[in-house]
Amino acid sequence: MKKIAILLIVLSIIIIGCGKKEAVNTEVTEILFWQAMGGPLGDALAELVQKFNDTHPNIHVKSVNMGNYTALSQKLMASLQTGNQPDVAQAYEAWIANMLEGDVIVPIEELINEDPNFGQEDMDDIYPVFINSNKMDGKMVSFPFNKSVRVQYYNKDILFRNDMDPDTPPKTWEEFRSYCQKLTQDTDGDGKIDQYGTTVKISATQFENLLLQAGGNIMNEDYTKPLFNSKEGVQALNFLTDILNKDKTGYLSPGYEGQKDFTAQKVAFYEDSSVSMAFMLRTGITFNMGISAIPINKTKTNIISGTNVVIFKNEEDRKKEKAAWEFVKWFTDTEQTARWSELTYYLPVRKSAMEVEALKNRIADSPEIASVYDQLNYATFEPQISEWFETRKYLEEHVIEKVVREILTPQKALDNAAKMIEKKIAKREE
């Protein structure tokens, strides 16, 4: 009987102990994250989100893909009207300007100031262009997330077959035109060109880079006046039209056709986002491919692309704001931003990421790729006003497209665009 009594006491202690253990389970804060990452980019994001959730038992990030940036923008605007916005989302600077005006986001700077585990050493580790591009009215309101630059992809085998150094791609506008002239060939002797030097995709970002490299500016410092309709803007457009219409060493390719032609070895050089590399590697490359910085002219200034992230205000549950910041902070820390860059060819947010083994090995294997990352040291960003989002689309459809097709002169087309954005700015300020 004594043995039974002792056994019952022990069992009671175990049961009570188990009951207490269940009672102290920590509440999980769920964060809704809206994003627009597809293909290999979506796979990389899923990997990192899963790792965050596995290592942060008190926070769970629910990542929801919106398909593309246009859909994301529309969903965000609609959600803000109804008060059903996510906790954190990707956003372009032009969108953020509207969100800030509507007082719906928590300025990241406020969360940083409240965080004892994120200090000046962290800020110093972030590339200055990312800090500056996320500042509005002198305050850091958003945080860099998926950032890219334009790069020059090239076929090393084509260069080698034409007695050119495959590890030394063209570095200037003049060299690029010269290379393209030599590499535009009728390789089978049928009287038709079947290998071009390059192909051109209508891109506002490419125009912006050419404009800046020529020594011009997109707008004045306070974004009240466009400056792209200058002699430098004309020079930028002439560079493209000369390749297409004068040298005839390139051709227009819409959408992803240029990328397909490059991987099919129909062109020697192809300019696009650094992130295009992730997609091309997935489809398979059957030749030695190089990737380097875009050719320059007077300056190395270049535009960064991609989105930042914003954290939305939540008056009812401020824990969600801090939990969202924990995710953003973790995602952009050295190890994770290096992994993100490794998988996607987006650029790392932190300088220290360049010391991570995977990125060091990438540069060791392809030394010319170091120039891609070096572009961050000369990078700037697009105008941080809502009017620019529509203006860049106008530049593609009504300026670049019409100029290279010789429908409008460069000056006329640029002046039209300048008048358009001036009217929009004036309307906002009424």
C-alpha cells in the first residue's frame, strides 16, 4: 500500500508539472508580409522566411506573394483604404512618399532608436546609398530589401573566338560600340547578320544610367524641376539610337526576348538587372558567361533598382510593429543578406556581406564580377516623389521607344516628358 501511495504522489507531481508547462506557452505574434517575388527569387525568399520562423519561436512571418509589383501596388492602395493592410510590405520610393503623406507607416528610424541591439555600428555597415534612398524629409522611413543594379552580361566564348580577352569586357561607351561593331557578323556567309553585338530592351533605368554617366541629372535636389531634357539627356538617347540605327550592331527586343537571344548565343552583350542572372542560370547556360559593371562615360554614377520594405502602423497591437522590425533587421543582417545575394544576385545591404565565404568565392571564380558590386560605391537613386513612377513609364513608351524608332527627335521627346511631370507636380502643389 505504501508503494502504491508513493507511486500516486509521483504521478500527481508529474501531471501537475506537465500542466504548468502548458500554461506558460509563449504567445506567437504573426506578421503578414506582402511581396512580389517569383521564380528563383520567390524560392530564395521562402527559404529565408522559413529560417526566420524556425529560429524565432515567438514570431511567425506569413509571406504572401502578390504576383507582380503592379498587383502589389494595387492591393496595398486598396488595403489602406479599408484599413486591412499587411504588417510589412515591399514598396518603391514613389509609393512610400504617398504612404508617408497618409501617415500609415511607422518610420523605421523610430524603431531603430528604440532597439538597443541595433546601433551606429550597424548603420555604418549599410551602404550609404541604401540609407539615403530610404530617407524622406531627413528621416529614414523605410529599409532596403531587394536592391539591384544594371549589369553587362557577355559571352566569353564569342570574345575568345574573335581574339578578344574574355576576361576584359568593354568598360566605356566607346569600347562597347567598338566591340559591338567587331562582333556583329554574318557567321555562315548567307548575307544575313546572325550574330549581333548587342540587343536593346526599352528601359527607363538604362536611360537614367546613360544620362547620369553623361554628367546629367534626373531632377533638381528638391524634386520640383526635371533636368533630364538636357544636352546630356539627348546624348544618352543618341547613344542608343547610334547602336540601333547608325552602327546597326543591335536591335530592339521586347520583354524577355533579349535574354532568350543572349542565352541562345545570338548576341555577344546583353544589359539587364543583376537579378536576371538567377533566371538565366535556371534555364541553363551552355557557354562561358561573364558579368561585369555597365560601361561608363564621364562618370560611374548608376541607379539602384528594386524595392524597400515598409512597416505599417498598428495602433491596436504595437507588438506587430516591433515583430515586423525584428524580421526586417534579421533579413538584412550580414549572414542573411549575403545568402540573399548568393541565391538571387540582388546586392547585399551590408558591406560586411562581402566577407562571407560564398560571395568571396564568387568573386574569386569570376574576378570581373567584383565591378558589379563596386557599382554600389557610385550609386544613386530615382526621385522620391509619387509622380516619378508614372513618368518613368512615360519615358519608356513615349520617349525612348519613339526616339529609337525615329518618330520623335530626342529633344522633342524629352521636352514632352518634362512638361508632363511639371504639370503633375504643379497639380499636387495646388
